[in-house]
Amino acid sequence: MMSGSNTQGKSRICAADGLAIAEAAATLRGGGIVAIPTETVYGLAADASNPKAVAEIYRTKGRPDFNPLIVHVADREAAQRIARFDGLADKLADAFWPGPLTLVLPLLDGAAIAKAVTAGLPTIALCMPAHVVMRSVLMASGLNLAAPSANRSGGISPTRAEHVAASLGEAAPMILDGGLCRAGIESTIVAVRDNGWQLLRPGPITAEAITKVAGSAMIGAAADKIEAPGQMASHYAPSKPVRRNA
């Protein structure tokens, strides 16, 4: 991890020390955006209750407004103030939180979440990350953070601070450098239904591991509608041409 800070494409990459985390927390409380590492990829974070801050995520990424965002929480209590947990959701959270599992759950009436976060859906995608930097920012800010991958929409998700700077440039004014992300792919997303669970996006936690905890295999294929990030027809697109069987 670097010490101090440097700039790349007018982004400021900062070592994720106590001073930088305090600055990031203040920026987020003030309605700004900050790129923060998780165990999966770097996320572009904003206060999930602030409509203007959430809109800035969409604008910065060039993300379609019908594509919902994942909200990162510090603990189960924060999650339970946002979404309805049933027995299955509790089992999965017990087994895999903190960690790279996102749960799509019914949104509670009156939850302090900007409407754009859910893209008008009655559900919300929640994750409790394990990465020490993201957890430190969550606790220092006292916020729930909407945080999709910190790159232009449709591109490869960043796993280093330098990747964020290369993709977003000056649109990402502050990047906390937590080194290389351990998983390197985005979180597994599971929708908890009244009759079971569905895999909406594959990731570090396998369907087999979820089946073992849930006590049942997943129900049929997910609906065609977009309920969570990673379900669009074009996603994780590389910037260079790809040849198969070359």
C-alpha cells in the first residue's frame, strides 16, 4: 500500500490510513463520492439515503438508471432497518456475512434509502463487506453506502486503485488505496423468495455452498427483469477485442 497520496488522471489515490478514512467519511457525509476497496472489487461509494449523492454515482459511471445499486452495511442491525429478513435470509447472513454475498430482500416501508438506489423495485440488494477499509469507512461515517464497482458502466471491474483512476479519472476525486482486492470478481447475488432462493449473479460464493446452508437447491431461473446489478445483457465487457480458440 502506498503512503501519502498521488494523482492519476486528476484522481487522488490515498493510502487508507486513519486520516484518509476520516476524510473519506466526512466527504461521504457531505454528499460526495469516494472509491473504496472491498474484498471483491473497488466500489464507488455514496450515502445511500442522499438522492443527490446517489445520482452522482449514476452520472459518474454512466450507469442506466434502471440498474439498481448494492447497499453496503456495517452490521446486521443496519441491514434489518432497511430490509425484511426471514429465516432463510438470517441463515445466509449468519453463514456468509461479513463477506462477498449480496442478498436481495424486500425493502421496508420508510427505510432511509434514496429511491434511485432500488430503481423503483420493492426489493433492495444488501451486502456486509469484510474488507477492513470499507468496514472502517462504514463505521467512521455512520452511513449505509451505495457502492457499485468504481469504473465506467460496462467495463471490467477494478481490483486496484490505479484501475479506478484509469477508468474514471477526475470523476473519482478520492480513491482509498487498499491494495489488490482478494476475490477479484464481484459478489454473489442471491434473491430470497417466499418459496426459496435464486442465484441472480454468480460470484465468489458458489451455488453449492449456498445450497448447503439453505438446506435446499435454488428454485427456477431468475426472471427476465433486472433485480440486481450484473443482470444486464452487456456486463464486465473488456476494452480490447477477444478471440476464442485462437
